[in-house]
Amino acid sequence: MAKVLIVDDEPEIVEILESFIEDSHSIETVTSFKEAEKLLKSGQFDLVLSDLNMPGVVSSDLIHNYLEADSNVLIMIMSGYGSGSPQIENALKSGAHAFIEKPFFDPGSIVESIDEILASHKPALAG
């Protein structure tokens, strides 16, 4: 079971994601970039699932800042931007491992995406 940090400035999104994932992985949630950055420095998380547009950080710096806080964490980003947008492409080139588009229509696909990333990068933790 992996330890997943969910980061979104919209509390209702955090609650929805937590309900999708909590049966498969250990979850911690925060609603600010600063809280996420502080927790990531502890090195206790395997994966961070984060909104790309967080107050307090420019989206182009988000991935870099997460990796600076914990270079071993896997990163999934989520956004209302489409998959071909420059913001998403930049995040993926900067070190994000996957992208989930909002709004969420299939809870199972989110858990599946998390498990695929874990299986390819941290096989012992895959669901």
C-alpha cells in the first residue's frame, strides 16, 4: 500500500479523491501548496496527486518545487486543461508521471493510473 498525498485548493475535490483512493492506498490530504511542500520534505510519500493550478506557486514551477522537496516522490497532476495544453506538456516534461483531466468521470481510472505508475516505478507498492 502506497502513501499518497492529495493536493487541491478545492476541499470538495480533495474529499472526492480521498473517497476514490482510500480503499487502495494510505491517504493524506492538504489544500495548499505550502502544506504539501512541508509534508513532502518528510520523505514519507510515494506519490503526490496534485492540482496543477495551486495558489502560492506558478504552475510552471510546481513540479520542480515538489521534486525539490522530495526527489523520490512520483507526481500525478490534474487539471481542467486538456491533455494537449502547453501547461500539461510542460508539467510532464518537468517530471510529472501522469495527467488526469478534471472533471472526474471514472473513479476506477484514477486508482488504475496510480497503480500503473507505482507498478512501473515502485513495484512493491502497487495496488
